[in-house]
Amino acid sequence: MYTLVKNRPFQKRKTNNIKRKIKKIKLIYPEINFPIKRFWIFLLSIIFIYWIFFIIQHTIFKDENYIKKVYYSQTSVDTYDDPYLYNTISKLIKDENYYVVSKFKRKAILHTLKQDFPIVKNIRIIQPEKFSASVQIIFYDLDMVLQLWNRKFWVLWYYNFEIFSGNTIWDGVFTVELPKYLSGTESINWLFVEISPEKLISDIDVISQWFNGYSRIVYLPWSSMTVVFVGGKTIYLNNKNSLTGQIDNYNLLMKYYNEANSLKIIDLWSLEWDKIIVKK
């Protein structure tokens, strides 16, 4: 049996050209077509503006964040209790907004403090309670302490300030005495006219290492002389001359002089470099 197959006319299938379209959403009635990307930008902008407004409202514009009382950490006060330093800090931050002071003005405040109090290394400001701020001060380590009777002066670079009774900043710091006839001195700024702090510290460090077991080291201003008290002996050294040469002479004296142990005064600098004055 035979059947006839009728060919159908070929028709080209219609296809839409692929085009990049922007997704659209329906917001309100009547229908509004709005690109989704712009919608998210708009929404995030609103959230960001609200967040900024919220932060400002609860920080800068909030009365309880304005500083009326200033507290200081006990560690800072025990370390170095200078009323002028703490009064200066109080004037700089009192009646200011805590967030402005702690986040934006802290570096400027630190710079101001360093001009009059170069011993200040850093400050930290926190808010322990409403209407207040607590300040912790970090100090530099001292290079050397100069003691005059009961008064102590710290030395840092070319600066010096008096250390008040009860301060702990000088604990463990190398201490050099000044002669007692300077008891009326209010400042030691004049001390470094003829000798720099770096040289004095270096010289004293050499002396303290070589004369182990010393009880006192006294620097005599205007004479460039240092006196060491060790083992019942009073030893004079000249800071303008070679300390190593004077120490070598001292070692030779103690090694070869039969009555060296009975000497009470040893003057290593008054005569020529190879001559020593001794006294029993």
C-alpha cells in the first residue's frame, strides 16, 4: 500500500534578538518603572544619611558627652604628679565634647603638651561615666636623675623638670648627686652650658661600670669634675680629659702601689695625665 506524503511549506522560526535589558520593579500605583540598581543606591544612601544623623545626635549633640569633670589614672599621678601638667590638660578638654576630643583633637592636645612637658609620650582619653573623661598619661623613660639634697630633677635630652616627693618615675633610673652648696638652686638649666646631657650621661655610665660597688657619684658643676665614693675612697675624675686613661691609671695604682688599699683620696686629674695625687 502506498501513501503520499505532502510536503509542508518551510517556515523560518522567528527568534527575538538577545538584548540586554534592565530589570524593572513596580513600586507604587500607577505603575512606575525604576532600575533596580538606582533603587539600591537610593535606599543605601537613605540608610547612610540616617546612620550619620543618628551617630551625631547621640555623640556631639548629646549633653552627657560634654566633659564637666576630668579624672586622671592613679598610675599617671603616682608616676609623675605635676599639678601644672594636669591643670593644663583639664583646661584643654574641659567643656569639650568627649568624642571630638578623643577622636579628632587628641593629637593636637598631645602636641600642645609636649611643648611645655616634653616628658609626655602619649595620652589616652576614655569616658568612665556621663559628663566626664578619664585621662591616662604615658611618660618617656628618663635618661638620668640629678639629686640635690631632697630635691630630684629628671633629665631628658636638653629638658629637665623637678620630680616631686612620692613620684615613682625615677625608680630604677641612674641617679647622680649635685654638691650640697647648690641647695638654693631652683633650676638646673645652667648645668648643661659647659657639658651636654649626652656627654654627662655617657661619662657617668662609663664611671659607674668601672667603679663597681660605688655608694655615690657626685658631679661638680663648673669644674667638669666627677667624684666617686667607693670602698671608703674618694676618687676625683676630670670629664674634660680621657676617662679611660684616668681609669687605667687608677687600675695601675691599685695593682702596683703597696698601700693602695689604705688610700682615702685619689685625685686622677689635677696633675699631668700620668701623675696621681693620693692621700691616706
